[in-house]
Amino acid sequence: MEQSVRAVGYRSPRPINDPASLEDVELPTPTPGPRDLLVRVEAVSVNPVDVKVRAGSDPGGEIKVLGYDAAGVVKAVGSEVTLFDVGDEVYYAGSIDRPGTNAQLHLVDERIVGHKPHSLSFAEAAALPLTTITAWEALFDRFRLGPESTGKLLVMGAAGGVGSMVIQLARALTGLTVIGTASRPESRKWALDLGAHRVVDHNDLPEGVDFVFSPHTAGQIENYARVLRPGGAITAIDEPEVLDLLPLKSKSISFHWEFMFTRPLFQTPDMVVQHELLDRVAELADKGVIRSTMTTRLGPINAEHLRQAHKMVEDRHMTGKVVVAGF
């Protein structure tokens, strides 16, 4: 095993155009804990959470490695690992309270790892985990939907990373009518190609919907109260500074938060659900029901290409996901 590994990290919050905003470093090879897999990382993707942590969390001069999505190969396992063997190809989203995936070798708890879809490359698979887990938990844990569920689901930001997976999972595993929002022709086409029944403009929301998936909630509560039916529900994944939910009361509309790191962060008893859902989605991908949302591939994995990927995510015009592959 290598004595040290190449990684990409940062020491202080800086604008992404600053060469020091992300830098190439060498770090000691990590040692697996009892439930850990040591994974040789083949590809990572960049999410808004990467940008948010880099811009807002100060590691005080120490190197902090970002990265949550990854696909790779198991190189070693901890003493209590039962779900995987050395040599298995895996994909996962990691945990926000551990060192990130932007490294040659990475530790992750086996209970939040899935077997990589056979039909997808490492790069294609790396686009999926974080957004897939978020979308799955929003639909099936927060909204409590199932195969018999019907009604109308409004997916705000339908061409984004999570919206893209909400559309696919809702179409594959529920009976809902899926309505996406998108403003540009390419993002409208993307959402329709993924399975949205129809796509509307962000400023022209349809009334009479049952569920709203919301990646950008600030300033939208009154709009949601207007378009939702009585007894409807909202699931939000963002962190608006101020949110007045009172407009939802007259229609008894419920409001849910979704944070896919909750299970690993609090080591919940049902943490293994994330392993199970990733394995289920891998099966769906191998059957051609779910497709990768990778739209841009950069490489190799180094500070230069990760800065480029962060810039793309910061600009907020991404359709699908940006992946950085290969060390």
C-alpha cells in the first residue's frame, strides 16, 4: 500500500479563481476502521455542497479535503465489514464529517456504499450517489410515496443534479404525473428526456399539484401555498436564512427538510438504507431504467480540474452533473 496519497484540498476560503482556493497535496494513507472500506477513487463529481463548504468553512490553515460523490474499487476492508470484498467496484456519497473523496484513497462506512452499476463507467457512476440519495429520501422518506402513489409532483429546478434524479425515480417507482420547471431550451429538453410529463417555466407554475420538490425555497412559500392542493407537501433541500411558513397553514400543507448526510452524520440505526437504495438504483441503471446524469467530464483529478468543476457549479447554469475522473 502507498505510504502517501495524492489529494486536493484547501486551507482557507478563497474565490474559486484564486489558484490557492484548491491545491494539490500529499497526505498519509488512511487506515480503515471496523466498518470502513478503503476505496481507490477512480472518479468524483462536484455538487453545490462542495462549493458551499469550500466558500464558507475555514479549516484554519490545515488541509481540508472536499468531495462527497465517488466511484472506485475497494482496496482494503475493516475488521467488521460484511457487505463488500476487496476488488468490488463501488459508488457512494460519503459523509460531511469525514475527509472527502478528492483523494487517491478514501475511507467510507460500508453502510452508505452501493455496488457500482455494471453498465456504467466509473465517471458515469460518480455523478449519481449524492443526488440519488437526496432524491430517494425526498420521495420515499419525506413524501412517503410508493408504487401506488398518484397525483402531481412539481419538480423545481428539474435540470439540476437532484431534480434530474427526482424525475427519474418518480417515473420509475411511482404513479405520479411529473411536472418539471426549466427556463432554457436545453434544460427543458433535458428534463423531458429524463421522463418529465411536461415542463413549465419557473414563473408560470401550474396549480393543483400535490407535492413540490424545492431546491431553492427562499421567496417561494407563497407561490407553493397557491399552487398546492389542500393537504399537499413540500420537501426542501436548501438552507434559506429566513423562511415564513405561515402561508401554508390554511391548506394544511406539510413542510419537510431533506439532508442526505443525516444518516451517516448521526449514525442512525437505519443507516444501511443508503447502501440498499444505492444497490437498488444500480439494478435500475443496469436495466436501462435510470441513466447517469453526467454531462461534463474533466480529468485527471487535480486542483486545476476541480477548480474548473467548482466554477461550473458556482455559475448555477449546470444541466446535469460535472465529473472529474482519473488520478
